[in-house]
Amino acid sequence: MAQLTQGVPARLAAVRERIRAAEDRLGRKPGSVALLAVSKKQEVAKIRAAFTAGQTAFGESYAQEAAEKMDALETLGVQWHFIGRIQGNKTRHIAERFDWVHSLCNLKHARRLSEQRPARLPPLTAYVQVNLDLEPGKAGLPPAQVADFITACAGLPRLKLAGLMTLPAPVEDEEARRRPFRALRLLRDRIATPALPLPVLSMGMSADLEAAIAEGATMVRVGTAVFGPREAG
């Protein structure tokens, strides 16, 4: 078990240093970019090791896998983010057990999440997923539909809209990497209001987090660079 987890603190520190260095180089305020450790398909022991090293926010995509990890780590005070595609039959689980959801793009799901959020918990924080590339089969709203969707969700009492999220297609060129992140920031700037400022831009992963930070990311999602290779299957 020790061999399984021993590299986690060092990898986590390296990712944090990349974020810190990017903030410094790009003139961003220190600590303005949060790290979400993507723990799907990772061992509970690795999550525990990352938590011990100071990481509190973890991202999961699959309901049953997440439930088992939540039960195993329930005494730690982990902050759980749902980052996968939302399914109608899983909204109750998300509403009851997660603190954040990154992939909201369906009004029916939004209503169900609000209705199913337990009164004992604070409203569920949600980010609207945007399909900037209009890629067929990819989750997310086309940019032209985001403002109306946010207006429709704004009155849901148990849902707190906090920002936008995107997963652009991977590219090699630095300018091409930055382009979709810039588009998400400009979209947010156009539709944000004093009542709904949408401060969070959840964008950027291991390969492109610097490009995302350059364009205003406030949260980056990093998996294997923190935990190492995922389990098979």
C-alpha cells in the first residue's frame, strides 16, 4: 500500500508548483487558481494520501464508484465534485452526496437537482458545461444557448450557479490551446450580471493548465499528473 501511494505527495506538489509558477508568470493573484484532483478510477488509498498532503477537492464521474469512496473517506471532510455526464436516474445521488457539479447543461436535470437537494445541505453549487467546439456527441450547451439556460435556472432555490466549464479538444499549438479558454472567458464576461457574476471558470487539465490560467481559469482539473496511471477498466 505504501508503494501505491508514496508518489502522490510529490506529484501533487509538482502540479501545485506548475499552478503557482503560471500565476506568477501571468500576473495572476497568488492562490487565485484552485486545483481539483480528478480521482475517478483511482484507489481510495491514493485519495487519502492526497488529502493528507493538503488536497481537499476531488472530482468523480461515476455514481457507484464515488459512493464507495465517499463511504470509505466520510470522516475526512473531503469536498466532492461531480464532473461526469449527468444521467436522469443519478440526479438524486448527485444532489444528496456531492458539493459541486461541473457538467450542468440540461434544464430538466437542473430542476431535479434543485428539488432533490436535501434541506439540511447548502444549495448545490453548479457550473454550466459549454460545448465550444459544437462537437457532436460531446456534452455541453452551444455558446448561443448558455445565457437563456442560466436565466431559466436562476430561480431554482437549491441550485447555486457559480460559473462555466468546458472540455476543449486537445491540440498541440499553444495559441490553439488558448483559443477555447479565451472564448469561455469572453462568453462569461458577456452574460455575467451583478446578481449572477459567474466567478468560476473551470477549465484546463494536465496538458493545458498553463494555457487555461493565461485565459482566466479559476479552477483546473488534474488527474494522472497527481495520482499516476488510473486503474484498468
